[in-house]
Amino acid sequence: MRQLTIVIPTYNEAENLQALLQALWALNLPNLKVVVVDDNSPDGTGEIAADLARQHPGRVQVIHRPGKLGLGSAYITGFQAALEQGAQAVGQMDADFSHSPEYIPGFLETLEQADAVFGSRYVPGGRLDERWGKGRLFLSAFGNWYARTILRLGVRDATGGFRIWRGETLASLPLERIRSNGYVFQVEMAFVAQRLGFRIVEKPIYFIDRRIGQSKMSFRIQVEAAVRVWQLPWLHRGLKPLGPSSEKALKA
């Protein structure tokens, strides 16, 4: 099984982070590593992450950023750190237990026949937390339909953030050209991967609403998503499917 490094962006997740790492260690995956990217959380999440890094030397890396710089840039920073460590597989997940660690071993097994594995709420077997109201359910379903229709995406859950990438797949993506910073970052990554011809497999998950802490969703993030989806084909117009001898399919 591939050596896995999981990237976890954090902002005010002091009550969740230690429990999440304990759940990850309980998976007994060999050489599992974690990169925590903290945006100077005022609740002390960064300090907790630093303590965990001291308790688990070589298994936890903490990147402290000076402020709340956004989800997308946090993931890019974490992805680059994981690849520099030589990760064979790179995972991404929320810190609030919306993404259950129990799915990760199955994702890794599927990754042997795929370039990336996406946890999906919208394939058969996938479910959303029953506590979601009708309005929130509609917004989530509409957001995915909106992105998939405009971009002609093959994945059902384009906005989900529970994913595992092959290291070589992630290294082939033009991360320096990813512009989105809110949850539409997930859409842009899926669009770029599809444009380059990578095989994405979706696995059903039960998405649990956070039990502790507050959602980071804002109106500004929603506006960014609505506008960015229309911009992506132009921003990535130079991308072509990767050939067998190509490292990147990019035009100048």
C-alpha cells in the first residue's frame, strides 16, 4: 500500500484536531503522515498542532501561516510539502470529522486502479447528514449540478473535499495555476484533473455535519464559486490530455 500523507487545513479547530489525529493513527496504516496547515487560528489550533508534531516526530508537520489566507492556498501549500516529503499518495480532508477516517483504507485500495479517489455524497450509497435542512440540501445539490453542467464534469460530487491523489498525479497538476480559494477550489482541481485525462473514481461516503465549531462558509465564498466556474475553461484553456511521454500538457 502506498505511503500516505494527509493534508489538513485548520482554522479554529482546537477541539477537533487531536481527536482526528488519534482516529487517523488508529487506522494502522504504515508510515501515515499528516501535514497541518494552520492559518493563525485564534483558538490555539496551531499550538496544539505543534505539540502533536513534538509528540509524533516525523509523522506530523505543521505549517504556520500568518493569517486566514483561504482553503485553496492552504491545500496547495500542504500538497507541495507532502510531495517534497516524497508522498506516494496525498489525501485531503476537513478537520471537523465531516469526513470519517474509516473510509481511507478503502480509498487507498481503490487508488491502485485510479489516479485519484473522491469521496462522494452523490453517487449510489452516498448520503448527507439527516440534520441538514431542505434549504441547505438544495444549495449543495444545486452547487454540484451548476458546476458539473457548466464544466461538463464527469464526477457527481465536484465540491467535496475528501480525496486521495496518487503522488505522481498531483505532481503532474499545474498547482501554480490554481486560482480558487474557497470551496470552488475543489471544483477547479476536479476540472483540471479531468482536462488532463486522469481517471477519477468516486466512492460513496456519509457526510457528517460538524458537531463542534462553526462552519467557515460565507457569502463571499459562495459568490466566488458562482463566478469562478464560468472562468475556469478560459483560465485552463491551454491544458491538453497528458500523453505517455509528457510530464505536463501545458501550452505557453
